[in-house]
Amino acid sequence: MRRCSIRQWDSDSPVPRDELLKNVAGADGLFCLLTDKIDKAVLDQAGSGLKVVSTMSVGYNHIDIKECQKRNIPVGFTPDVLTDATAELTIALLLMTSRRLLEAAEQVKSGGWGSWVPLWMCGPGLSGSTIGILGLGRIGAAIGERLLSFRVSKILYSSRSPKEETAAKLGAEFVSFDKLLKESDFLIVSCALTNETRHIFNAQTFKMMKKSAILINTSRGDVIKQDDLYSALVHGEIAAAGLDVTTPEPLPTDDPLLTLSNCVVLPHVGSATVETRTSMAVLAANNLLAGLNNQPLVAQVEVS
Ligand code: NAP
């Protein structure tokens, strides 16, 4: 058995950039989180001995994959093990937002709960609604499966290419992004963050959505142009939004979005179950070890 020596940033706050650059020098492998930007400068600093980069996340938009490919450095990630937890959280956020659960619970604490009033704290129901999913990947499909039990009327989805097998199971229809915007009562974002999806929700696209629409984002914050979202929520271009991810993270406590009753913001807890985070850590460690031993990674990012 070979022994490894480990240089670890032993803190819950992200490793400062200068510490990362200093300590990555000469490393054979790099275990990172989504808060660590792994770009050309980090790879240059690591040097030619770097054999593997392993991230404890399924999203890899923080890693310059092209630079890794140029250097033949495999990148490991953690697909599948977090799918259920993230889908569950997405459903929770959807219900929190549509049924105004935070607002309602706050009313109990603040004394706003008076007698039973017919239209007090009402929101739209899922039953009979049209659901739109942007990105019918692993998590998008798991969200769709769960939504079927809420007796939704239709699931529409948009991805780069149709997902026939998954769509058949869900009875879902592949549509253009424009149609997804126009027809969804609840639009759920579960796509990867790429150059094409960055700011795909902006002033122009909010105007195409139903005024009654609810937007839920559990992918990455940069998919939404946040200033435009604020304006769309204030001017009633869409009804409400639920965000598990924002730009930046953490969202400053004086961010205007936090003043709105029709916006629910969670602190990026999509995969936050104990079992899931443990599985992610183990998978990321196994990817790292495989790379160090010149073996195929258990889960390797493949980008053409
Ligand atoms: P996945 O299986 O790779 O799914 C990603 C989906 O994004 C694919 O269906 C892909 O469609 C779609 N996509 C990519 N570019 C697109 C575009 N231009 N337009 C429309 N769709 C596009 O990944 P996953 O495991 O489901 O994870 C999805 C994302 O969720 C991750 O990348 C990560 O950012 C986020 N996430 C967040 C949390 C959290 O804590 N909130 C937890 C886990 C993951 P094609 O297959 O057609 O290319």
C-alpha cells in the first residue's frame, strides 16, 4: 500500500485563493469543493505532476475542464449519489414558495394569525398544473417522477437534446425554451450552468412567462440574472421565485431579494442530508485515489 501525505485546508470557510495557490504546488491530486475556482493559474501552480482533480459536487462549472483536458488530467465528480436529496429539496422549495409556507409560519409567530379567512395565505396548487423543467438530467428526471404523485396535468421539458426514455416514463413533452417559458405554471431549473445557460433567465425571458408563474432554481445562481428577477417579482411579471442557489453565495443579508415576500431563498442545501454528503465525500475520495493510482475514475466528467 502506498502512503499519501495530505495538505488540507482544515476550516469550514473556503480556502483563500493565495493559500490554495501556495499549497497546491507539487500536488499529485487535488480534492476540491464547488467554492474553489480551479483554473489555469491553479493548474499551472500545481505543476506537471498533477494526476487528478476531484470535486465533491456534481456541478463542475468552477473547474476549467478544457484546461484539464489539455493536460490529460481527469476530473472526478459526484453524480447520482445526490440526486434524490436534491430532488426532495426542490419539491420542498416548490411547496414552500407556492403555498407561502415561510410567510404563513411567520404570521403565527408575529400574531398575524387571526380568524380563518377564505383567501388568506392562498397560493396555487400543483394538481392539474403544467410543470416546466429546464434540464431533464438526473435531478430533473427525479423531480419529474416525484411531481407525478401530485397529479400535475402536464410536464414539459427543455434540454439540449430530447430524453426519450425518461420522457416516456414521465409522459413529458420536449419543447423549445420559448414554449417552456410561455406555458409553465411552475418552471423548475435543474440544468447545468454553462455559457449557454448563464443568465438564461433575464428581463426578456421573464416577460415571456405567465404572470402567475413560479420559478424554482436548484441548479446554479448564475442561471438567473438576479437584478432582473427582482424587477420581475416587484412588477408582477412572475408571481414568485424559490432559490436554493444565488449569486453570490452567501447572499448578502441586505440583498433586495430578501425584502420580498414572494421570494424564498435557501442557503444552497439541495444535497444536505447526512447520508448524501457522506456518499459524496466517499465518492470524491475514491475518484481521487483512482486518479492517483492511474486507474479509471469511478465517476469522471466527460465533456466533448
Ligand atoms: P445532469 O444529469 O448532467 O443534467 C444536467 C442537464 O442540464 C442535462 O439534462 C442537460 O441537457 C441540461 N443542459 C445543459 N445545457 C443546457 C442548455 N443549454 N439548455 C437546456 N438544458 C441544458 O446533471 P444533474 O446531476 O441532474 O445536476 C444538474 C445540476 O444541478 C448540476 O450541474 C448542479 O449545478 C446542480 N446541483 C445543485 C445542487 C444544489 O445543492 N442545489 C445539488 C446538486 C446539483 P442535455 O443532456 O440535453 O445536454
